[in-house]
Amino acid sequence: MFVGVSFSAQQAPAPAPAPRTFTGQIMDSNCAKAGAHNPSMGTSKECTLACVKGGATFVLYNPATKAIYQLDDQKKPESFAGITVKVTGTYDRATKTIHVTDIAAAS
């Protein structure tokens, strides 16, 4: 009689990325690519809101590094349009997207 023994190695799930804080300005995706708002569109806030209304998305733009971060939440950034903020969330490097848990005005 033959008795077979089978071992199954279970892999533990990868740990979830730790939340981080990113600092930059809430801009629209179009102006962030240019690195500046269009002065003919009014204030930074007015420009950002107008561009988003026209089809752009809210992003976090870091002017020091010229980095543009996509934001998975498009509701929270609206009240911070055009201002410098701290965004807390987990970062997905593959999509360059911050999964937003909190946004607060930078001090």
C-alpha cells in the first residue's frame, strides 16, 4: 500500500503599502503638465475648477520635483483647488496614483 503525502506551501498575502503624505498643489491635469496655470483663466482655483469642468482631472502637482500624482478621489480635492495641500494615502507606482485617505491644507 502506498500512502502519498502532499504539502502545500501557502504564501502570505503581500502587506498593504503604508500610507504616506505628499505635499503639492491641487491642480488640473492639463495645467500640471504645463507646470503652471493659464493666467487668462483667473486665479489658480478658478483655472483648476474651469479645466476640471472642461474634462481635466484633479491631480497633485509638486512644483519642486515637477511630479504629477493622479488622485483616485475626485471629490475631496475640489474644495482645495489651486492651493498647497498635504495628501495622505497609499501610492501605486504602476499607475502613479495616490489612493487618497485625507487632504488638508498645508501650513
